[in-house]
Amino acid sequence: MTIIEQIRELAKQLTEQERVTVMRELKNTDASLTAQLGEAKVCPHCSSSMIIKHSMFNGRQRSKCKTCGKTFTMLTGTPIHGLKKVSLWQDY
């Protein structure tokens, strides 16, 4: 059983008020996650810790690896990388 199937089974056991609370918490988590993304600690391409702030793009800090020269954000390599409307991630 996948994690999604397990979550669906658990959700069926919740009361309506508990479901509303869980949904509210998930939305708050999504908002705080995007607020906490900040800047990277290691390069997702080569795992080097030699990174510097590079620029801002769409309100997100871009970083540049001094080892491999590639640029990235904290969203690089995540399921939401490349999405135009990150705030709608929970809806999908």
C-alpha cells in the first residue's frame, strides 16, 4: 500500500471537523514552506557546500555553485520545480 493510499484510509476515519483542521494545517504548512525555502545549503547538482547568492527570480533567491558553476533555487529537484503557480500545489 502506497503512502497516498494509507493517508486516504486514515482520512476516512476523521470527523468533518478534523478534516477541516487537517486541511487548514496543510495550507498553513504550504505557505510556511514557501516562506522558509530561503537559500540553499548545498548544491543539488554536485553536493558542494561552496555556494553563493546569485540573484533573485520571481521572488526566490537563486544560488550559484562555485564548484560546478550551475545556478539553482531551493525548489530545484523537487516536485514543484518549474511550476508557474507554486501556491496552487496543494490543489493539484
